[in-house]
Amino acid sequence: MEKYVFIQTNELVHQIVKEIKELIEKKPTALLCIAGGDTPKPVMEKLVEASQNDEIDFSTCYFVGLDEWVGISKETDGSCYQTLDDYFFSKLKGVKPANICFFNGKATALDQECERINQFINKRQQIDYILLGIGMNGHLGFNEPGAEITKEAHVIELDMTTKQVMGKYFKTALPLEHGITLGLKQILNSGKIVLMATGEHKASMIAKIMNSEPTNQIPATLMKMAGSAVTLYLDQGAAQNL
Ligand code: PGA
């Protein structure tokens, strides 16, 4: 896992946008996955700008959701889908709604929902580029500590840390107990895996990840197994304990 520390967060964002642009130029039908947390929002903003300025053509790209809170969906402020839609999908030029496949956290048959997502990915073999934030407990998507490395999309019980942090996404407290998420197997199988962390509040988890052998108790450490396919991009705040 290669690690790069950027002096300015906007340089980090620029690097990721450049990589996505180059990928789409090479493969216009690329399958992309961008996490719905706070970390990737500046990347989404720059990608939107590039789309509006006709510097990146997303019209033939495919998008798959990373995760969602079970019990809510696009109509809830702060849901993963709504975040992606607000910051990204709804502002891109020429994106086809049929090319976007996102978890519905309100689906009654969640196993079928997982299967629908798995099939969307399998039809395209793999995710070409996945941009992930890192949770305060080292989770990726909702692959919480202890998540199984062999799993594809699945439902998982939310970890205590996730429940403590989740208030930042919502205007009112929501009684959410589970997440639905792409599995570590699908993440590890991606063509390019980018882990992005910004801000001092991520520094101690980043140091833990760097100093640990791969273990599913800290899911982000498992990305070390992806070798050169994975890159960790940090700003100075997130890298301060290294
Ligand atoms: P954040 O979330 O980007 O909002 O910090 C990261 C995560 O929980 O994966």
C-alpha cells in the first residue's frame, strides 16, 4: 500500500480527480464507486466542475453505491444516496440514471438488494476505481471491525463507534442499527482502491493502520493485501502521527 502525504488538501483532491479523468479517458465505460461520507465531498465538487467544463465525460460511466444505512434511503437528508445525489450525480452532465446502482436501505428484502448490487458489479467484472473514506474505527463502507473478507454485499450491525459518529450526518437522531454495504471481497477486487483521509481527527487511526498487520479488526488494514492497486492519500492533519 503506497502512501502519499499532501501539504494542501486541494493537491490531494487534484490528484484523485486527475486519476479518475485518466481512467475515464482510457475506459469510458468505467465502473466507479465513491463513498458517501464527508471525506470525498471536495473530490465530488471538483469532478462536477470538470464535468460542467467538459473536461471529463461521465456519460458512459457506471456508478455503484458503497453503502447505506438500513431503514433510510434517498429521501432522508444525510443518507449516503442523498449525499451522492446532491453533491455528485444530479450535477454531472449526461449521466444516465440507469447507469447508477445504489442500495435502497428501505428495501424489505435486503438480501435481494445485496444480490441486485452484486449482479450490477459482476456484469462489469469489477469496480474500476473505488474512492473510500476511513471510519474512526477503521471501517470501510460499513465493513465494521470483524467484517469478513470473503463477503460481497451484505447487511451488518453497526459498530458502537459508527453509532457515536453518525449524528454528524443527520439533522435529527435516527435509531439506526444496521448498514448495507459492499463487501471487502468486492473492494479488494477493485482495479484501483484509493483510501483518502483528511483532518487531525483521523491521525490516530491512520497511525494504527500503518503500524498494523492486515486484520479484520481494523478493516482498512486489509487493503494492504491489494498491493499496488491500493493507495493511501493523506493530508498533513491525518498524517501527523506518522
Ligand atoms: P467520513 O466517514 O468521510 O464522513 O469521515 C468516513 C467513513 O466512515 O468511512
